[in-house]
Amino acid sequence: MGVPEDIDLFDRSLKELVIRYEQYFLGMERREPLKLLEEVESLSRRYTASAITNTMLLFRYNSLKSRFVSYRQYWNRTNRLIEEGRYSRDRFKMQRHQAETPPPSQKTAESDVDQVFRQYLEACRSCNLPTNGLTSEKIASTLERYRGALPEKYRDSEVEFRVVIEDGKPKIKVRPK
């Protein structure tokens, strides 16, 4: 094939690759179109070493090559966002999936209190502190007091309670999930 036919093939293949990547990002295609990408890359490198004498063909080849480089950067950035879980279409799917799951029941809140109570007891014993007056009701009231003292932006979100030992004393730490 000659130079004009190769440039036409490069143009058609690039358009097909753009369509395939859009289908991949929309979820219509399961796999990334890597074979077609390799073909287009080889077409873009074909006339890098040799000089194209016709200025019209040279202009067309350079513009196709620059368009391909721009698209490839866009595709790499989008793939990275998908891998990191920050791609907006994927976030929409994740939010929809999370909305389908039922909200946590009261039993989990009670089990959180029991779990913190057990951890607090173990921490007191490991620090050789008395555990005479400790009850799960006292721990539950302490946890509720901590929830009320949270900043406004964290009040509606779920929080996690951890028991840590600081300066030889067990402490309950609160952090948003």
C-alpha cells in the first residue's frame, strides 16, 4: 500500500478505536480494545522515520497522530480513574448498588456497644486497672455522649469507635467511617 492508503487506514482505524473505547467506558464492551490499539499504534509509527514528501499527506498524518496521542492520554486518565474508583459513571453505579442494600439495623449498633465494651474491659485488664463499676450501659451512654459531641458535618454519617491505650489508660476514640 502507498502513503495515501495507509493514512486512510489510520484514519478509519482511529475512528473505530474511539468508538470501541467509548463503548468500553459505557460498559457495553467488557474488555479494553487492546488489539485495535496496537494496530493503530503501529500505523502511527509507520511513517515516523521516513519522510512524507506530499505536504497535504504530511499534514493529515501529523494531525491524525496528534489526535491519537490526545485520545490515548484521555483513555489512560479514564482507565486510571476507573482503577482508583473515582470515575463518575462507576461512582453512579456504586451509589445505586449501595442504595439497594438495606440500612444497618439496631442490632449492629448494640453489637458495636458490646464490642467496644469488651475491648474496653480487655484494655483495662491489660493496664491493671479496676473493672468493678464498668457496665455496658455506662459505655453505651459514653458512646452516645461522644456522638452528640461530634462536629456538625459528621453527625449524620456513620462513626467507628476504637479503644486505644494512651499513657497507660484506655480511651475510646471516635472517627467517621
